[in-house]
Amino acid sequence: TKPTTWSDRFESALHPAIAVFNASIGFDIQLIEYDLTGSIAHAKMLAHTGIITNVEAQQLVAGLEQIRQEYRAGKFQPGIEQEDVHFAVERRLTEIVGDVGKKLHTARSRNDQVGTDIRLYLRAEIEQIRKQLQSFQSILLQKAEHNLETLIPGYTHLQRAQPLSLAHHLMAYVQMAQRDWERLGDVLKRTNISPLGCGALAGTTFPIDRHYSASLLNFDGVYENSLDGVSDRDFAIEFLCAASLIMVHLSRLSEEIILWASEEFGFITLKDNCSTGSSIMPQKKNPDVPELIRGKTGRVFGHLQGLLVIMKGLPLAYNKDLQEDKEAIFDGVTTVKACLEAMTILLAEGLEFRTPRLAAAVAEDFSNATDVADYLAAKGVPFREAYNLVGKAVKTSLAVGKLLKDLTLAEWQQLHPAFEADIYDAIAPKQVVAARNSYGGTGFQQVSQAIVTAKSRLQNN
Ligand code: ARG
């Protein structure tokens, strides 16, 4: 037997440590199903164009399908000596079908082959992640529907600002997830292009039909330039960018959940099914799930940066550096999927909002101060003047340990004669929220409309 994978130009095998260093089989075995599917389309194209016979193509396809069955049954486990999944499949195929197996690689290179595999892989994963984004949205929507009139303090600078409908707060994340879903749809367009038939870099001397194999694989089109086709990883970078934004959104929500679960906020209770204890402090209940999501965000950002750096110095066309794309893509996919799943479970069954605490929180602060200023402004007092007057009221109230709702009508009128008895209704938390009925605001009417819109969008997507 030949000492090496390579042509007879080579006389001796790789140094064992270099063989290990060079091999990608340890991780690219994940691509095997896509590699088989891509090879089947290639074999069919070779027969379609008369480059091989129909009988030969049938033998190749049957052999490739047998490998699929063997792999699924756990009986095909190629080792490091195979270098990568592409060689492993080709060798096994030749064992199964004999010499005809050696025809499969006609008019093809591992460069267009691996490009085809990762696009098929990523296409399938993007579709799954988009489904997960929809489940995440529907849990948020359910919670929003149940909490339209639950109030929660709203913050800017993490200081109490204006009270909100809890539904409005949750719906903000529905919007982010919607953009994430759309963004992935856009990435899909540029992922679903076939490089198959670009060959090593320059195309091929055989009369292949790239559009035929592309349509067998449900690609939307083919790369127009063979050099670009084998060396483009823009789609993978775009994917990691979209994945990073998903992680940004999950991480912000995680941070809020962690804060809300603290004694200081006390807005939610974490259930036992999604929290952990301490090995020493018996009283502890820790928010490990959102903490892990927040932590894993760094991995995905890292993969994005890693792939950008891999690409920036590569001369055309294929370079082995590109083998390093796979672990970044795989781990990016795995991490985003795991985090979306965990967050969806956490929201669905791992936490409860403490509505009495929330109601008390919004009733016991100065987050209705803007509404007092708005009240005066609506009566004709210039807003800036009203703003200063209310600032004074806040200062004096703070000094005597009162809230705005505790001021007597006489005290209000002393501040400005325009105050009437309806000021108390105007600054009650529920009214404060209801009144912000501008488009996209937290007013209950706006939020229930936003929920209806989001629900129907989700059903039609
Ligand atoms: N394992 C390789 C990769 O992942 C496959 C392509 C190898 N091509 C080559 N010319 N060495 O990129």
C-alpha cells in the first residue's frame, strides 16, 4: 500500500505529530451528512453531463448512502489517519464500491467540497436558530399578554425613571429577536450559494453543470467566480455577527434577570428548576442560567473576531488557514442554540414575577415626577418652568420624607395655582403608564396593539 494520501510524488508519510496537527477529522466529522449529500449531488451531476455513466453514478450514490447508514449506526468512526472527513468518505466509498469510487473526485477539489459542506451545514443550522428565535418570542409574548397591567419601574442610568407596563419591557426583547430573525434570513441569502464545481480554484476542464448540482442541493444560485467561490467566508462572518447580536440581546436580558433576582430588586423569584445553591452558604439561590448565558456571549464574540482575523491576510484562493473556520462556526452555532434554549426554558418555567413587590416599587418612588410637569404643561405652564417647579417639590418632599402623592392640595396649589384635585389621579402609577399612549409608548393601548401585531407577524413568519 501507498505510504501516503498524496500522489506518487510523495515517498514517505507525514511525521506522526504533524499528521495530528494537520488533521481536521476530530471536528469536521460533524459535516459528514452534508459531505455525503454534496457528493451524491456531484455524482448525479457527473452522470447528467455524461462525464460518468448512470450505472457508475448509481453505484456511487448507493455507496455514499451506505456510509450514511453506517455512520448513523455508529459503525463508521474514521480516525486521525484519515486527515479529514472528505478523505475518510472517499476511502470508505472505494472500499464499498471498488474502483468506481475513485471516480467521485472527478472535476472536484476538497476546496469547493468543504465550501459546499459548510454552507449546507450552516443553512440547516440557521433555519433551526430562526425557529428557536420564534419560540423565544412566543414565550415573551405569552408573558407580555399576562402582564399588560403589571407595572415595573423603568430605568435610565439604572436610576428610577418612569414606570412601565411589564409587557412593554418584555416586548422590547420581542423586537430585538425579530430583528435577529430577519438578520439571519438575510445571512441565509448569501449562505445559500453553491461553490461546488469551482474546483481547486480555477474551475475544471470537464463539461460540468454547476447549476444542476446547485439545484439538486437547493442552493439559490452559484458563485460567479471560482476563486471567490472557494475562498469566500463572508457568509460565516456574517453569521457570527448575527449570532453575536443574538448573544448581546440574550446577555442584556440575562443581566436584567440577575438584577431582578437580587434581594435589592426582588422583582422575580427564580424557581428551583433553573437555579443553583451554594456549597457553603445554605441560604443561597443563584441565577446560574442567565450568568452562563452572559458569560458564553464572550465565546461568540471571540469566534467572530477570530474568523475576521483569519481572513484578513489571506491571498486568493484557498489556504489551509481556512480549516480554522470550522471550530469557530461550530461553536458559535452550538453556543447560540444552547443559550436560546436555556433562556426560553428560564422564561417559560424558571422564574416568576413578584407582582406585589413590583406594584409597591412603582408606588413608592418619584417616577411620576415627569407626569406632574406634564400636568402643568398641559395647563399652559411652559414645560421648562413646570419642570423646575416639580424639581423643587421633589426636593422639599425628600427633605420631609414624603412622596409626591402625599402632598396636600394646598401644598400643590402653593407651588402653582393651576393644580386641582385631579392631580392625584394623574400621578397614580397606573394612570402614569396608561397616559403614555404615544405610538410605541408604554400606554396599555399601545402595548396591547404591539402584542397583537407581533403575534400575527409570528404566525405568518
Ligand atoms: N480539511 C480542509 C479544510 O477544512 C479541507 C480542504 C483542504 N484543501 C486543501 N487544499 N488542503 O479546509
